[in-house]
Amino acid sequence: MTANANVAPPSSLERVLARDRLVIAASLAALAVLAWLYLVLVARQMGDMGTAATSPMPGMPEMPGMPGMQTAPGAGAPKFLPTALMWLVMMIGMMVPSAAPMVLLFGNVQRRQLANESPALRVALFTAGYLAVWGAFSAVAAITQVALAKRSMLASMELTVANGLGALLVALAGLYQLTPLKNVCLRHCRSPAEFLSRHWRKGSAGALRMGVEHGLYCVGCCWVLMGLLFVVGVMNLVWVAALAGLVLLEKLVPRGETVARISGIALLLFAVYLGVSATPP
């Protein structure tokens, strides 16, 4: 008799849990993929617009001092709603992968408590609460982007701030990575079981509230890192992916707190470089 003959077949609950995990994981993956497809499309459209704006019409010289057409300060400021939507989709693409372990564990616990019911609604509410917090962050980021553009503090094509302001933002991010508040928020994000045990709420309203609470910790952990997009380019997808990867490492790999501290030191060094490069010769 082989060893496999002594292994009990999976119970009906275990089979349902496996099925639910697959459905939740596939749904989260689809959400992230759709978000990234949208970002690629928007980035391509912005690139095409930039090319058209910097290419003079045949037979006409470029205007002095700036490629393509010159505009008055603030004339090219983006509108709030499309900008907020762009930020929200970007946050979905960046943050959903790192939130997946929490959502999957929440779904497992709900299924065990609701063996005769579908936990889909509560999982959806938890996820909606989480994304609602990032929606609020996206609104603040959009307001900031519009304000910077109106004051001509944000390059119209690259969507970056000048090196002087960029150095301050990078230094702020580096310092925040080393603070106790960062560690507290990161610990809640890194420990789904501990979070659920401390913040558990019953019912659908409880699921929504737990999603909001988890979102608040997640924003508290990552908000300054997201602000770095104003330095490297709001729609620079290489840097968007790099920051998403850093967030993923902080939350999922062993000793993610060390990853955060190392990145904080690296950001402080980068801030010094930007400050020196911004200093007039």
C-alpha cells in the first residue's frame, strides 16, 4: 500500500474553499490586468499628443525657447475628473496585487463562517471599501496635479516637477520610509491574519468597514511612495511598475520592513543628487 492511500480525500468544504480562492484570485487578476491595459492606452495617447505638440507644421519654424507651440501658464492644466480617474485606475493596477493575500484570506474566513451561503458579496464589499480609500487618495492626487499644472510647476508632457521640488518630495519619501508610522502601517499590511483578528466585524457592513480600515493602513504605508510619481513622471509606466514592485516586496517578502528602510536610505541619497543637480552652477 502506498503512502497516498492513507491520505483522506478533500472534504466538500475544502473543495469549495479552493474554488472560491480561484474565483477571487482570477477576479483580482482581471481587475489588475484591465487597469494596466487602460494605463498603457492612456500613456500611448499622451505620447502621441506629445509628439504632435512638439512637431512643427511643415514649412513653419519652431517657436523659440520651447519645442512646438507655446502656451500661457496653466493653459494646459488637466481637468479634475479625468485626472482622478487616471489616478484611481493607476492605484488599482499598483495596489491590488499586494492586497490579494488579504482579500483571499478574508474570503476563506467568510466561507468557513457562511458554509451554506456565498461569501461573494462580502468579499466584494471588503474590496470596494479598500478601493474607496484609494479613490479618496486619487482625488487628492488629482487636485494636486491640477494645482501644480495651473501654476506651471508640472511639465506638461513629462508630468514631472522641477528638480528642486522633486528633491524635497524624494527626501520626504525617504524620511517617511524610516518612521515608526510607516512600520505600524506596514505591519498591518504584512499580517493579514493579525489584521482580521483585531479588526473583525460581522455582516456586510462589517466587511465594508474592514475594507476601509485596511485601505487606510495601506494608504498610510504607501502614500508618499505614490507621491514620487510627480518626480519621475505621473504616467511613466516603467516607474509605476517599479514602485508597484517595491510595494509588493515590502508587503510580501520576509523582512519587508528592512526593504522599506533600505529604500528610504536610497531615496535620501537620490534626494541629495537631485538637490545638487538643481543648484545653479
